[in-house]
Amino acid sequence: MPEPHFAVQSDLRSVLESEVGLYAATATHARGPEGVLPITPEMLRTEPSGNLFGLSQNAGMGWEPQRLADPEFLILSTHGGLRAADGTPIALGLHTGHWEVGLLVAEAARELRNRHAVPFAAACTDPCDGRTQGTTGMLDSLPYRNDAAMVLRRLMRSLPTRRGVLGIATCDKGLPAMLMALASGGLLPGVLVPGGVTLLPEPIPGHAAEDAGKVQTIGARYAQGEITLDYAADAGCRACASPGGGCQFLGTAATSQVVAEALGLALPHTALAPSGQPVWLDAAARSARALLRLSGMGWGTRDILTPAAVRNAMVLHAAFGGSTNLLLHIPAIAHAAGLPRPSVADWTEVNREVPRLVDALPNGPRGFATVQVFLAGAVPEVMLHLRDAGLLDTSVRTVSGATLGENLDWWQASERRSAMRQRLLDLDGFDADDVIFTPDRARARGLTSTVCFPVGNLAPEGSVIKSTSIDPTLVDADNVYRHTGPARVFLTEATAIDAIKRGAVQSGDVLVLICGGPLGAGMQEIYQVTSALKALPFCRDIAVLTDARFSGVSTGACIGHISPEALAGGPIGRVRDGDVIGITIDRKALHGEVHLLGELRDGDVVRFDAEEGERVLAARQPREDLAPHPDLPDDTRLWAALVQASGGVWGGCVYDADAIFTRLASERST
């Protein structure tokens, strides 16, 4: 980055001194609020002092004293940045996803106030995986989720008089953290308001128009001469075409919004709404009304979140072709709710049963933006097809105060549904049925099931690949992807992306990036690598193996979450340059294998079968250069130790207090 330039250099006097007039304006007393607290003798005798002092603070902040007895509700958000009333930035947020969230908070708060409730607002802002790609900021990305969920839960408990919680969040880690916090509510009602999505840049003659996923490859494309500097500057400036919302593709942010609605924690057709638009603000007001309704009905989150609701969320994930990061987040949400965490076997079963029905970025085949998916009907429209196929439990309760089946009956006949479909046709010329398919049409268009879990001598405890996003031209006629190639091993993402930009990785290679798991790099996300491979023509048939994870916008033959990770003694940490790696992914049967099938001996390649490969790996010592990222924070090292004691990657990278205490007690006893 260029060196900072300050227009005016501050001197010491300007830092220490103030305008003299400020001193004379300083006061020591104020009149205080007008009115009296609505307290009773019984309250003074029995209420904790904190509840009474809370009323004093509420009056001090300006709430009308005569309304202080109204029921209290807490609005939690991930709001970031500071906007003037006209939207002009005073201080930027870390990303567009939380930049406009404050508008949703205000809309919901006004609705609560108008309905004689007292709204409170608190926030725990969130980072941006796009901003931290390829930087040391990524070392804190996934660990942040657990810490934020903990902070949000503490905020919920810090207002002991609240009757319910409204959570507002948008993006990759803040939204899963918010869902984990709401899931822990038990008897307390909770409603999630998705933060929505950003708009596509308009196609303007003479200007580039790329979505926020593709634009993250401008560095790699420029380095290889694919684009000019002027094109990169233009595309980069216009990619985030509106100031708020999550990215335009079905990445982790958008998938988390879908999952929130699928769990029953968000109102129907609120996921993927266009940020800043009237229909988006309307969702906040209706969600506030829903929270009041739930409070009156006595429904808590434990009445919404059930094993059936979790399975419905897994079904919608598969039908949308969602981000593989939700394999970490859905188990974590279930754990927070006190429910069983779904296993790899559960995920495999769901993905074998459920077809992908949505044509969205980045999966294709055409790749519609998330706002276009919203206009096509989004979650409830997909649910109609899944209900017809018998793949949903429609008896589950939702935050509307009705069952899922009742919600879908409303949606099917609603004016909202027909108006949104017509709007998509009028604006962009697309038929909603070309965005969201019936199962038969999806199969005819070549859509395949979403994820597969390869195993093999390099991944004895499993791995994951978004099999639906493998380039179809690389898949054989029997719907099986087969690739055998030499390993190119990298221990850091920086060295891998440097090799890609220099053209040092060749067509047909298998790029093996290790030391990226929880112990090595906080289970970093490596979209910088996968996006570059997709964007550069000579990299189309390069496969990726890693113990790190992928962005939801990643596509291609990329196998992640390889377990055990290299620094936990996994055989992936014994791979050498030139080793022959074999990958087979059956996209129909959802069976995959990843094996060491050969090695260099005296300069010659010696091939063998998978069983012999297992013996070869067992005989090798771990690479001597294995090491955590040199900048790995102690905070992340602690996170890695705690999640390893709590079920690890396949357990959702959670903090399981009982498991941790058991592990500590066991170690003390020995």
C-alpha cells in the first residue's frame, strides 16, 4: 500500500492545546430529566438495585419517564462505521455489510417504541473476509466468530429485564455469531433480521462492471497481463455498487442469511433483500412486530430451534449450493441451542437427497446475483419445490408465530410473490423460473448436488469439496471428476499466490497449501488463491488441497478442511514436491477420494496404489519446515486449542465448556 500522506502535519501545540472558550463552557451540574420514575413500594422492597438504577439511567438517556414501565426489548447488531444523516461517511466501517445496518436498528426501534415497548440497542461489529484476504487479518477471521458470539450472549444477559432480542447482522462471521447468540436464548424469544445484499454495478458503456467476487482477482489478472491498470481501477471502484449489504454472490454471508430463514429464526423472504431499499427496511419493522408477537405467545428460541429445524437448514444449504463455511456454522448454531451437531454422515445424506435448485453466483450455470435470487423468491420459493418433493419438515415453528407450512401456504398465494417475480422480469428481463428451478429442470440444466466429503490416505478424517462448482468441462461423461498430477507444496498463502502470479504453477499441477488449519493459521480462508486459479486461463485444471478453508465464492476442484491438519500430524504434512496426487470426485454418488499415488525416486516417478501410498506416508517423517504462521496471534492459538478439545473442525470449531473441563480434569489426574 502507498505511504500515508497527511495534508497538514500536526505540531505538539495543536495536540495539547484547546480553544480557550471551551473552558468557560464547562459545567458541573444539570437540571436532570423532568418527571418521576414509575416505581411502586413493592418494587422498592423486592427489585434488585440494578433494575431500579436501570430506570434512572433510562430517564437520564432521555426516555419519557411515564413510559419507563413499558416492556423492554434488546436490539443487537453488527453495525460498523459512522454515517451522517444523509449517508455521507464520517468514519468508514470495515465493510459494506455492516455500513447500513444502523438503519435497520433505527427502523426496528421506532416500531417497538410506537407499539409501547422500550427498545435498547447494542452492537458488536464484525470484520470482512474480503478485506483480510491474503493478510494477517485472516488469522483472526474464524476465531472472531466464537468471541463475538460470546460478547453478544453477554450483552443479552447484561440487560436482565429484556423480554426478547432482535438480532441484525449481514456477513460472514458476524451473522453466524449472531445466530449462535440467539440460539442460546432458550425461553427468550429471538428474531434475526438479515442485513441484505449489495446491488450489481450498472452496465455503462466504456466502464467495467464486475461483481465483488470477480473483482478480487484484479491483482492476479493484471500480473498475468489479462487486464490493464485502467480496467482494474475502474472495475475495483464500481464493484460495490451500493453502500450496504453483503456481496452479490452466494458466499458465506448470503448463505448464512438463507440458513437463518431456513432455521425459522427470520421471517419469510427477508434473506437477500437489497440493502437500503424500502422492502429491506420493511423487514426490520415487521421483525420487530414478530418479536412482540412471540413474546405475547410465550415462544422462545427453544420452540423454534429443533433438530428438524436444523435439518431444514441443511436441506436449504444443499438446495442453494451454499458456502462450505456453513459446515462450520450450522453445527455451531446447533451446539449453542443445546442440540446435536450434524455429522459428516448427516451432511452426506442430505446432499444425496437434495438437488441444487438455484442458479446463483458463483456456481452457475448462468450465475445470477443474490438480489436477483431475492426477486425470484429466494428461500420460500425454493422451499415450495422442496415441500413438493417431501424434503422439508413443515410442521416446525417459525418466528412468524406460525408453522413453516402455514408460511409457505401464505407465500404461494401472496401478492408479494407475484410482484417480485414481475419486478425481476421488468428490471432485468429474467424469468424467475430460470433462476430457481424445479428438481426436473435443475437436472436438465446440469445442476448437481452441492458438497462431497472426500477421504483417502491424505485425508483419513475427511475433507470437503463443493463438487457442484467444479468446471463441467473437466468432468467426464459419467459425471466423475478425475485428476492426477504432481504436487506443488506451499506452507503459506503468500508463497502460493506469488507462484501463481509468476506463472510458476503449471497446468495439471496439484497445489498443496498446508499449515492453514486451526493450529497453523486459525483455519484461514484462501479465496485469494482459488479465485486467481479460476480467473487465469492456464490455471483452469489446477487442483487445490489444503487444511485451510475456502470462501463461499470459491469454485473449482478445491478440497479443503483436510483432516487431520498438517500441524496435528496429518499425512498432508508429509507431502513433497513432485509427489503424485490422485483425486476422484463422483458428483452423482457424492463419493470422493484423495490419495498419494506416487513419488519421485532418484529423479524418476514411481507409481503405486492407494494402499501402498498409505504405507509410504506412514514411513515418512513430517516435513521439517512445518510451522504455524509466524504472525499467528496468541488469541488464535488459544482458540485453536479450545476448539481442538471441543470436537475440532467437524464439530463446528466451537467452545464446548463440558468437553474442555473434562479434558483439563483428565490431564490434571495424570
